Amino acid sequence: MAEKRLLTSEGPPAQSRSDHELPVAVAKWGWRFHHMGIPTNIPRPGEQYLEHLKMYVSGFESSPYGIEWMRFEPDSPTSELVRTVPHVAFVVDDLDAELEGKEVWLEPTAISDGGRVAMIIDDGAPVELLEFRKESAKIKD
């Protein structure tokens, strides 16, 4: 029999999840996977430099699995947490509603195509939430 693992969300876990079950964020809340950001110190092919963040990104456009590699300059203004801990990103329909009751680490910020992004912390891990206008969203409902 598969071992049950307790959910690590705020407060005591209300339930446990079996190996075959999707996380609550996907199964119940309807969040959709967008990408996983992985910090690295190794230069990678096709890196793009983001001058305002003093970081390089690669893989996002080409990874069939949604992996984005992130390499930071020593004086990058990006937080230590994002520079050292991988994060998972989800698309949500209503960013403000999804932030309610969560530990918000980065308040909603405008991004390209009229979208917005925010970050929460769950059990010490950064989780990115993205909201896109329906007409520009590339993820189908």
C-alpha cells in the first residue's frame, strides 16, 4: 500500500494525499501548471539576459516540461530565496482571490500582455502565481 503524505499548507493538514492524487492546488482550486524555475550557476545555451533583474534565463521557450533555468549576477536584486530555491508557477483565473489567506511574499506586479504575477511562500518554498487576460492566455481552459 502506498504511504500517505500529509499536505504541508498553512495550519494543520486537513487531509492526506495518496500518490495517485493531484495536489489540492490543481485538483480543487483549479490552478494550472505553467513552469518550474530552477536556479543554476552554470551558463546554459540560449540564455537571455534580463538587465533589470541582472539574471539570465533559458529553457522556458523550448522545454517541453516547462523548465526555466535561472542564473543570477552576484548583485542581482532578486531575493536570496528565488536565487537559491526552485519555484513552481501556476496560472490562476483570479490572482487577488487566490492570494487570500496565503503568505504573500511578492505583491501582484504587472507583466507583459496585461498579465500580473505574485509569489507566495508555502512551507519555505516560493510559489509563483500568474494571471493572464483571457484574450492573451496561451493556456486553454
